[in-house]
Amino acid sequence: MKVIYKIIYPNDKIYIGKDLTDSINYFGSASNKLIEKDFTREERKSFTIRKQILWESETATDKEVNQKEVEYIKNYRSNNPSVGYNQWPKFKST
């Protein structure tokens, strides 16, 4: 199963990612440096994130999953630094 997921952090910022293997323990590759900036040392001592599957497919090609990931990133605006931690595609403010 291939999936597109949303990670929700305690500050309500999100990260949208894809997993081509549907691993329950995969939480993406968001930048540690970006996330660290948003939390104090004390806040990092007890940290809960949530993973939500937004889309799944048993038949989609990797290319289709990549396209779907970009679609979700744009739809949720998770590449907007005030909303989320995706750094690609580059956010263009209007």
C-alpha cells in the first residue's frame, strides 16, 4: 500500500509526506532544524505528534504518488512556513 500522510505537531503545524511501503513507524523527513526552532527544550521533553493517512492506493505508480503528494502539500499549504514544515515545492506568497 502506498500512502500520503499528514503529521500534526503540538504547535498545530503540519508536514505532508508519502510512504511507498505503508510503514507504521515512518514519520517522514521533515527538517529537524526547522522543527527545533518552534519548541523550547522543556517542550521537547514530552512531545506528541499525530499521523493521519490522507490517501492510499494499492495500484498507483511511484510517479502518481509523487504527484499526489505535491497536490496535498499545495492543498494544505504545508509548504507555507506559518502552516507547516514542507520545504518543497517552494511556497509562493500571494
